Amino acid sequence: MATVSIRIPTAVLTFALLAAPATGFADQVPTREGNIWDWRDHQPTMAQVQKQEKAAGVAPTPSQGASDAATMDRLYRQLVPQPGPR
């Protein structure tokens, strides 16, 4: 009789321990890839920013646009190695 009374709680405990990890995977965890988090783009593109600025009436002046373009060109040249003389 003592053997049966030990087996039942042991079986229940074993079942509970095996079922616990399965319930943890029931909810799908959002993945993160680059600037995508929870299946949404969290970093706006330049086109989105320009569209929103234009709609708000705070579009950059032509000199600011040229300055931004020059900064982007400078950063591009720093990051992308240029082929040199051999």
C-alpha cells in the first residue's frame, strides 16, 4: 500500500514538470531582426521622415538638405573602403 501512495504523487509531479516547459512555449515571442521588433518597423525610413516633416510644415531648407547630403557622403566614404592604387 505504501508503494502505491508514493507512485501517485510521483506520477503527478513528473507530469507537472514535463508539462511546465510546454506551457512556456505556448505564447509566441516576438523576434527582433535589425530595426524590426514585434513585427513593426521602429526606425523610420528617410522617405517617411521627409513625408512627415513636409506634412507638418517643418521641411528642411535646401541648405540643410545639402548639408545632410554632404554628411551622408562623408560617412559613406569613411565606412566603405575605396580601392586604392596598387
